[in-house]
Amino acid sequence: MLETSARLLRLLALLQARRDWTGAALAERLEVSTRTVRADVDRLRQLGYRVASATGPAGGYRLEAGSAVPPLLLDDEEAVAVAVGLRAAATGAVAGIEETSLRALAKLEQTMPARLRRRIGVLRSATAAAAAAGPAVDAALLTAIAEAVHRCEQLRFDYLDRAGERSRRRAEPHRLVYTGRRWYLLAWDADRGDWRTFRADRIEPRTPNGPRFTPKEPPAEAVAHVLDGIGRSAWRHRARIRLHVPLAEAADRLPVGSGLLEAAGERECRWETGTDSLRDLALFAAGLDLPFTVEEPDALRGELRALAERLSAA
């Protein structure tokens, strides 16, 4: 009986590792006959696993999704990766999944062998997570948007912009983008006839979704387009700053989502960004400890002069 149970676990691991298997290939890997493979597949079905089978030259076995989640077999690296992901989810920017993530993590760690629990414990004790700086987004909202992206269905929603003004929008969703601080939706605005970036936490969906659409080709890679938009047009003030260092050095200093960075020669680059407070941008730019020149706006130069005077007086 013990040998049969161990073989069932090996069979399940094989079915989870690859989409399709022939009976002969499974029999060879398990070192049994194809008849035994058929019997073991029947036992898995009795345990709740949906294993589809087909006869003929192209036949074989495939593990399919069922109505409930059956036990999963994870190797060491997969188990550690899932545990790390669950812990990150418990402190991340998606609202409503913190407690669920912790429950799933507790179940996973309870069944882990000691060597893996130690690896997770070492990682946990050696790291610290800062509280998310951006607003949390409801998991159901992200799922609804992702489903509309997958099904190519137009989204209908109310949107609250930066100025606090509410508008009704119709958009063809392209991608959800997470910058590490906020969730954004890149979509084609059907009423304005152009690509727009929407903050997901400001979206209030209306049901049902609109009609199906044929996806359009975005003007740039989704992440780059969103970073460009939130780094410049999403703010009250736009700024262009020339950094007197190579592009790679500037990219290493600037946080993700701070704007569009492009080369301006071998030893310089241009940073296009935005802010609701020029004083805050002046402080941030000075704190980069990089040589730079403000190209625009003039008001930012004034804030830097005032900052220099305060520092000199101190």
C-alpha cells in the first residue's frame, strides 16, 4: 500500500509538471506497466483530480482544472517562492487579501519540511518591508479589469481625477501596470480617441461591461507608456531636468515611476517628470546628489535658489 501511495504522488507530480503525457511515457518514468498507469489514474480521479484521457496514436493523459482545488505537489524552490509571494501579498497594495494570504502561508509552512521552514525563517528575519506608500486597490476590482482585458470587453466606469472631478468613461483596457506604489490601467479612451492612463484606485466600474473590441496596438510598451504618463502629465507641474551623468547611473538613482528618462549624449541624460509641489521636487532633485541643470520650468529654478539660501543660512 505504501508503494502504491508513493507511486500515486509521483504520478501526480508528473501530471502537474507537464501538460500532456502518453501512457507509455508515464509507464516508463514510473517503471510500471501501462495497465498500472490506468489503474493509478482511476485512483487519482477518485481523490478528486480531473484527469482527462484520449485513445489512439495521439492519446494520453492531461490534468485538468476541477471545481475545487485539490492538493498540490511543489518542489523545494516552488514552495519557497510561493511562501515569499504570500508574505509579500500580505503587506502589499492589494486590499482584502492580507488575511487570506496569511492563512494560506500558515498552511503552507505547517506542511513544509524543517529545512524549508528554516530558509523561510532566515529570509523573514533578514528583511523588512516598509508600509505601502500608495493607496490599496481592491482585489475584486483588479480581477474585474483583468477579465475585461482578457475578454477584450469595453470597460464602463466612473473616474475621479487628480482635481477631484468625477467623469464617466468608456475605455478599451490594454494592461494593468503596477509601479511598486500604485496600480494603473493603460487603456484606449473611446470618447477621447487616444491612449490614457488611469489610476486603478480611482476607478468605479459600472456593469455590465460594454461591447467586445479588437485590440489596438499601443504607442509603446505598456510599462514605458504608463511611466511616461504618470511621470509628466499626471501632475500639476511638469519639469524637464538635464542630468550630467550617463543614463545607467541616473537610472540606478531614480525610483521606478519617477518619470521618463532618456539619453542625451554619452555622458548626459534628460529626465522628464512632474510634481504637485515644486518645492518637493527641488528637495528630491537636490537629494539625488547628481549634477543637474533645470531646463524647465523657471519656477523650479526659483525653488532651488530659495533652498540654496536656506541651506547657506543654516
